[in-house]
Amino acid sequence: MTVQAHLESLQKKHIALEEKLHFAMASPSIDDREIADIKRMKLRIKDQIQKLTISVH
């Protein structure tokens, strides 16, 4: 997998997690721990995206 393809894959995952987060925050049955887990996953992916972006340039 090329760096660009990996970057695009991470961006898609980040968008999917953003959608999942919005759904979770709107749902009263979702607990705070699950929301925090989603936020942590988003941050990990965002960090990976930034590292790849820096390494490409």
C-alpha cells in the first residue's frame, strides 16, 4: 500500500468515526466511556494522518 493510499484510508476511517461519534452523542443509551473510546480512536487516527503528511512533505 502506498503512503497516499494509506493516508486516504485513514481519512475515511476518521470520517466514519466522526459520524459514529455524532450518533453516539445523540443517543441517550450510549455511555460516556464509549464516547471517550471513539474520541480516542479519532485522535490516534488524526495523529497517524499528521505523521504521514509530515513524512510525505
